[in-house]
Amino acid sequence: MADYVGAIDQGTTSSRFILFDSDGRIVQADQREHEQITPQAGWVEHDPKEVWRRTREVIGGAMASSDCEAGDIAAIGITNQRETTVVWDRETGEPVYNAIVWQDTRTGPLVRELAGDEGVDRLRSDVGLPLSTYFSGPKIAWILDNVDGAREQAENGELAFGTMDTWVLWNLTGGTDGGIHVTDPTNASRTLLMDLSSLDWHEPSLELMGIPRAILPEIRSSSEEYGEASGTAVGGRPLAGILGDQQAALFGQTCFAPGDAKNTYGTGSFLLVNTGEEIAVSDKLLTSVGYKLGDGAATYVLEGSIAVTGALVQWLRDRLKIISSAPEVEELARSVDDNGGVYFVPAFSGLFAPYWRDDARGAILGLTAYANAGHIARAALESVAWQSKEVVDAANDVADVPFSELRVDGGMTANELLMQFQADVLDVPVIRPAVTETTALGAAYAAGLACGFWSDQDELRERWSEDKRWEPDMDPRDRDAAYARWKKAVERTFDWA
């Protein structure tokens, strides 16, 4: 009887391998960073071969530092940075170019060309996304158009495309010696190339971007046995779960019912709301697949991406220098009773959801001679909560789902002043889980379900436990008045660039 489930967490800056026991607790983990390659302004790349090497190293490191042997592992799940794009030679296994990372904006001119007279939403009703540099499709097209011979090779079926889940899985299941070329709907739905209804590749998108279907992976479910690992310390164990990182966090938080929502507070924030089997398309939010378990129906999500949350605290530390470490922001914000009328809109390079305004720029408004550093710190924290409320409101506008609580994870959840204010402005409880590694845990859950390590989603719900909850405690009239001022402040940032 196997005792553990493993999760490969291939992130933007590092790769990790984590072992979880049957209670969903971390038994062992290893982590290695990889290089961030920036050849010119707006370009961000990773070396796919380095990422694969780091993945092997973290698997070996975690296994070597634990008492676990390969046979003790029931299955392995994969979660990954989404949208990051790799194209490689099927015969040699060599990438034809570095991986183009989700943050990369080189495809801006191509996106404008693809949008044409019909605009960036020309595919949204089918694929759930606007045309944007963010997603994988334009990145594939750029590689095929800018690497000598790549387009001809692709049309001949000699090349393979994958997001990082696909690249890692292909290598882990043998690579050039029988590697399995698959992805799951959560990652496929972030390419601009997948039809949300059929969960198959969308021919009009492929035609628009000039992408041969032959290079694309097979879309399988998020929880099934794809194949066996080979050539590492987990050789012979089944690979049985794939979820893009934000959907994995939703799954790790056991947000399985329509209306369940999670917010991950990192450099930016990602708020996902489960809409069940309803494909809710919004012009303010992104629509993706949340997960698909085996032969079951797909579960969909609305996602609001917020560009600057944790990065604003770093800015207060590194640029304004009003704090010397990130945790100090809470103490400084608590030095005042309220924001003193100050509002901080951190549109440093535009606003993401629900505005999508790249002409907006950051602003601190409502300053008087009374304002001090404490008011600015408090306004900065409050901006995180107000931005999250805007995303929740946008989801509520288009999805018929009850919203009764928000589950949170990420570094900023340690800030109790922020968590209380988040509960106040949403008027629902905010809950932090006992296990905060929700992304890796979600991938482990998907793999464990596929092989029977856990029986069903109800058992996973029983494994979830809360560390702390914050109940709303704000007069509705005060909340409405403050929200109106926040909205007014946001509008002041438009049309600046």
C-alpha cells in the first residue's frame, strides 16, 4: 500500500517536488530556481532544458532526504506556470527556441494584427479569452515565424508544442523514447486555441494564428493515468494529474461547488470563482476550465488577474523606503485608525481585471497635510482588498453562483489587517487554510483521485482545515461610501499614458 502522493510544481522562478501523506500534509520537499532570461525589454524566457534538469534534481533531492522509495508513491501530479510556451523537435528532444514566458510581451504587434477590425474579443465567445500577449497561441506563432525552418518542420509534424506541464510530462515519460504528448483542459484553455464547449482545439483560432494542429498535444482530463515516470527516482510510478497553477490552488482549497472562490495573493493576485458546468463569459474577466476529473463534465471558472498587490508592498520598501521589510507594512498601517481619506491605485503599468486599461498609471489621491506614512501604508493594503472586490463584483454580474466565503492563500495572508479589511469589503468570511501550499496540494489531489489514493472529493473536503477566519465587521453604509471613493480614484488613473 502506497503512503504518499507526489506533486511537481513547475513555477515561474523555480521548480519543486513535494510529497504529501494521506492527510494532505507535507512530508518532504525540495526546490531549485532557474534562470530568468531577458534578452531585451519586454522579453522573458526560460531555458526548457534547465527547467527539465531542475525538475529531475528536485525529485531526486526530495526522495533522497526522505525515507520514501518509489514504490511508496501512489501517483504524481503536475502543476505549472501557465501560458509559458515551448516548441521542440520530436526526434531529438531539443527545443527550437527558449521557452517564451507568460510575462513576455514581444507578441504585441502580432496581437494587434490578429485583432484586426473585429477587435481583441473576436475569439472570446468560443475560447473565453481576449487576444493578448499573455496567452500561448501568439507565442507559438512567433516561434514558427522567427526560427529558421520551424514553420516547415511544424507543418511536417516534426515539432511539438507544450506548456510546461506538457514539456515536463513528455520528458518524464521517456522523451524521444516514447514520451507522452498530452495536456489538460486547464492549460489548454489558456492558449487561445481551445474551444471551451468541446474541450478540443478550435480550428478558427488555429487558422487565424497559422498554427498546424500536428504540433499540438492531445487534451486529456486533469485527473487520469497518462503514463509511467521513467529515468528518475520515481521511475515506474504513474503520472496521473495535471492542473495549471491557479486552478490547482482552487482544487487544493477544495473549492468544488459553484460560487466557491479562492484568492492567491502574490506579486499580483489571482481570484478564481467556480461557476460549475456554466461557461460564464465576461468582457471583464477570463473564462477557463477549472478542472475535469476523468470522464466527468468539466468545471469552469471565472478568473480575475490583478497586476499589483504584493508588489506594492515591495515598492513601499524599495522605492519609498517607508518600511525596511515587507511584514512591517502591517505595523505601520496600524499606527493610524483609518486611511485618512487617502486612496492608492497601484496601476504601475496599467490595470488588469476588471478594467484592462493599459493607459492607466498609479496614483495616490486624497492627500492633505494631515496624511502621513501610516495613511499611505494603510491605503496600499486597502487597495489590495478593493481590487479583489471589483473582481468578485464582476464575477457576480455574469455568473449565477452564490458567493458565501473567500478562501485565501499566498504570502500576504499573513497580514491580518489586510485579511480583516478583505472580509469587511466583501461582506463574507475570509478563510486561510492550515496547509498553505495549495497549488502543489491541488496537483497531488488530482493525481491521488485518479489512482484511488483518495476516494472522492468529499474525502478531500474532509482533509481541508482552516487555520484562521476573519468575519466581516463593517457598517454597510461606510463600506458603500468608501467603495464609491475607491471607484472615483480608479477613474482618475485612466488616459494617463
